[in-house]
Amino acid sequence: MHRVFNFSPGPSTMPESVLRQAADEMLDYRGSGVSVLEMSHRSPAFEDILGGAEADLRELLAIPSNYRVLFMQGGAIGQNAIVPMNLAALRPGRKIDVVVTGEWSRKSWTEAQRYGDVALAASTMDSGHTHMPPASGWALRPDASYVHVCSNETVHGVELHELPDLRALGSEAPLVIDASSNIGSRPIDWTRAALVFAGAQKNLGPSGITVVIVRDDLIGQALPICPSVFDYRVAAEQRSMFNTPPTYPIYLLGLMLQWLKAEGGVAAIEQRNLAKSGRLYAAIDGSGGYYRNPVAVADRSRMNVPFFLRDEALTDRFVDEAEAAGLSALRGHKVVGGLRASIYNAMPLAGVETLVDFMQDFQRRHG
Amino acid sequence: MHRVFNFSPGPSTMPESVLRQAADEMLDYRGSGVSVLEMSHRSPAFEDILGGAEADLRELLAIPSNYRVLFMQGGAIGQNAIVPMNLAALRPGRKIDVVVTGEWSRKSWTEAQRYGDVALAASTMDSGHTHMPPASGWALRPDASYVHVCSNETVHGVELHELPDLRALGSEAPLVIDASSNIGSRPIDWTRAALVFAGAQKNLGPSGITVVIVRDDLIGQALPICPSVFDYRVAAEQRSMFNTPPTYPIYLLGLMLQWLKAEGGVAAIEQRNLAKSGRLYAAIDGSGGYYRNPVAVADRSRMNVPFFLRDEALTDRFVDEAEAAGLSALRGHKVVGGLRASIYNAMPLAGVETLVDFMQDFQRRHG
């Protein structure tokens, strides 16, 4: 068996122990005589899998009891429509304030316009999404139904390191967070976040399963055109079983959460993520300009590290040589070009160390 | 390793060879050094998996070139909203004619009312959904945007054995078919079907992936409130990659299709399904009334066989003893009660034979 260090932005690397367990249980889940793939979602065995995943997520993220955990389909891009279909009517006027800080929040901003009166609370579109606009400068409408932010921009490598206190900024609106690419990598301040959604395929497991954590009082105001299966009230009442859920992705999400607990939980993984990203940024900044990360130091992502070669003509060679050295999927997103290392929870420090060694060797050979 | 005969209505049994291959490839997909779970959906390896699944589905179901194959999320219950969001505006008035023949089409009928002027073309609600209403009697509005039918009712065990020729019935409307529980079990007449959708978790693989096969001319008229990710035009243009697709379910769907080809394709599996269902109905009908199936003989499903004991007080005992004998998930749906054997493509004839032997033995012991 051959394994590489996989820096894919998503779907992304998973712990070998999780994959091994999934393989071992594939034909016969714990003596049941069936695969998890073959189980009725109404069976007691699957109810345990679903309930266990929810309980572990609640424990790991310290989710308060007045928040519902929903397992949905359609990914974060689906939620770009599902959130406004559920929340736009929370207040008259259907006003939605969006902070655009990169590719992902830009998509959220565009899609929300189908369902409400959308305004830019802040945007870094004119400056290439290389910093976070300070919350003190956000233009918040006092009667907005909600405020949308993305806590980590996968493409641009910008992270919101402190959630804003909207009340201190004069807004009573609930804060909605697209946390697809940093959920589970650090604690969440639930005194500030009213709704958090995330596609699982970065820090939590495979693609095909979306986690929505939503405060009770935001549920029950869906627009009449909201499909039943995407109505948070229906999903909450039916415990994510209004339709057949994506059972196998939920099982894998559960295994990922068990792994995260065994690793010491979110506080421990946050320290590891700080060490990993710190090591990589130090290597970039210490390269004498051979490598370059354009993001303001205070706003750099711990999860996605875009970087550029001084001589961009060497980018293809870097990608190819890295691939040959067992360092996979380092090409940057087409929107920004260059290189990108995605170093989610499941990427070990050894992967980052090996990448840094390779970068230094590449510089020596092609400096 | 322990394996049972699993009669679950969905998610449902899969071929052991498919599960074995998935387990073998879990940690290292064909020398790539990554699991399919960990692959970027933009990687050449995953592009091959997706393209192969589409090509195999086209070959197996003889899908004409003017139909698009879309891989979506949200299941058939999602499509109950997504179909009208895409098709209701095909003609002025947004008229949708629905044929209600059981639990599934009843749900489609209810959900469509959010998006159009919905009428019952026919219904068996008053007679317990034990037969198919003949198409010659359907009340079709000449200016309907589309007509919806369910080709197999998973709960009630009623199957539409011949798709209606709407044109011969005086309607120019496209025929939309929810084929979740019989897709891949028999050929589809594309001269009659304009759109076929199916959750995969019965005949095609795991839950979490929905197949939509739609004729070109139905694409491009989505309502403005349709989420981008569920707009057939967007999905077709982006080759089902507008968002991150459920990559692992698509991989498993592909393995299921390869297995189906190796078994001889749809024509061969149809013969096997006829043999399996014929054997089971013969046992029920030949039990002297000890077992009973209430569906009109001509409309009985080849996939889902609901049946009742003359003495319904024995139902729990039947389920428990069957479970102990390695015959799993035979309890009927709560809406109809009794028993149900779901015998999709992947259920071998040996499973049905074992069930029939058990039924006869149970009758001898509790007759």
C-alpha cells in the first residue's frame, strides 16, 4: 500500500486509522451481517451512528443545548440558498448583510440575492482578498434578518480569527458563519455565532454531508418556496431523517469525530494547527522572497496556505516534482493561481515538515 | 465475517463483490496513494470515476444522446421540489398533473403544490393503493407543464409495468418519472419518458446520490427562486460539479453499474427479477391464504413485495424468527404494516429461495 501527503483543499486527507476502520467494517458492521452502506436509516444500528455523531460533535464543539444539529445534503453551496430561504423572513424587509472576503463569501452574496434585499456590509473585492475588513467598519443595517460571514476562505487563505460581537456593533441580527474549511479546527464562540454551516469534506470527513448548527429561535420562518427537505424546522423535527440521509458519509463523519476526540479534542488540534501553519508560514517568510504569501499576517489562514514562487514560470515544475516526492495536490486554485497547501486537522505535522524540506530543497536546486 | 440476506427497502443490499472492492481500494485507490474519499473532485482520477459512471449508466439504460445525466444531492424527496422548480414554468399557468398511486407519489403531489397549479390526474388514495389506475382514464390537462408518475411504489408494492404514451392520450406534456425503486431493474422507454429521477440507495448503490436523466428541451426554465445548485441548466453545464459532488457515493454507484454490466446488463437482470418476484408471489398465493398480498396481480411490484399473515398477531414473531435465520429487515412500512421483502437487483435468487423456505417452515410451525 502506498500513501502520499495529500494537500487537497477538499475532499481532503483523512486519518489512516479512520480509513482502515472503514475498510475493516465494510462487509460486516460489528457483527450485524450488513455493511453500513446497506443499513436502513431507520435501523437501530444506524440510529446509533447518527446519534453518536451528533453527541460527539456537540461535545467537541461545546454546542449549547439551544442549538440544533442538522445533517443535510447539498454542501455549503446549497446552504448559500438554504440559509436565506430559512432566515430571510426573520424580519420584515428580508434584509441580508454579507461580508465578502473571498471566493466563498462572494458566492454566498450572489446566491442570497434570489431571496432577499442583499447589501455588502464590507468587501475586500477591490484589494484581492488579502485581508479581513475590521468588523468596526462593517456597514450593518439595524433591521437586517442576518449577517453572513465566511470564517475561512479556502481559495484566498484568509481567516477570521475572532468572530465579531454584532451586538457591540449596534446590530441585533444573528451572525451566520460559513465554516466549511475551518470547522473543528478551533473552538467556536457560541455567544456570537447563531448559525454555523459546513460541508464536511475538509475537516470533518467526506463530501456529501453538510453540517448545520442553528440556534432554536432562527427555526420556523422558512419562505413558502423552501423545499421541505431543506426547511430547518422539518429537519429539526425529523432529526435529519425527513428523507434518507447520506448514511455512509454520516458514518465516516462519526469516525472522524471519534478520531478527533482520541487526539485530544478541539483544543489540542488547535495547538497542532497553530504549529503546522506557523512552520509553513515561517518557511515562506524566511525564504528571502523566493516564496511569497500575500495575506496580511494577522489574517492568515491556519488551514489553507496559498503561496507563490518569485519566478512563477517554475510553478508547474514545483507541482510535478512535489507530486513525484509524494506531496500531492499543491496547485493553487485557478482564481488565484500559484500554489496552495491545505493543512486541515488530518494533515500531520510530519506532512508539513516534509513539504517545508521539499520547498527548501527546491529553492536550492532552482534558486 | 458474517453476512445475512438483507431485505431492507433502502438503503439496501449490495453485491459482496462491490463491497469487497471498495474495502480493498479504501486506503490507496489503484496506486494513487489516496482514498477515493480524499480525492479532489477536480482530479483526473475522480473525473474518470464520474465519467465512467455516466458512460456505464448511458450504456445500461440506453439513454439517448439528447438526454443529460445529472448527479445531484437531496434524494427523491429533494426532487419533489427540484422538479417543479425546474419544470413548472415550461408552459404558462404552471400546471402540474400528478398521478397518486402510493406513499411516494402522494409526497410528490403535496410538495409540488408550493410551485404550481397542481391537479390529480388520477389517484388510488380511496382504495388503499392496491392497483395502478389505467392511463386511459387519467384526467390530463392539455396545457400542463408536465405529468408526474411514480413507476414503483416502494411502500405499497405497486409497479407501473408500461409507461403511458401521453401523446396518444391527447397530452403534449413531458412525462416525469420517480423511478427510485425500480431504476436499473428493467429497460426504460425513452420515447415516453422525458425525465427520470432516482435516489440511488435501492438498485444503484448507496444513499446520498440522486440520478436525474432529463431531456435537453426541459432544461433552462427554472424558477428564479431555484437554488443554483439544483438548477438543471447549471448542473448540466457544470457536469454535476457546480458544487463538490458526493464523491464516494458516485464511486460506489460506478462500482454497482460495473457489476450490473458484468451480470449481463439490464435485460439479464430483468429476467432474474422476474424469476425472483415470481417465486415469491407464487409462494404467497400458494399458501392457502396463510400469507396474502393485496395488490392487483397485473400491478404487483417486482421490487417490493408487501405481504400479511392471516393471523397478524404473528407478525412480530415472523420478523424475529426470520432475523434469527439470517433474513433481515422484513418488517413492513409503518403506513401499511405487515411484512415486506424488498428484492432489488442485488438480492440473489438464493435469498428469495431461502425466504420462501423460511415462510413455508414458519407456516408449518405456526399454521
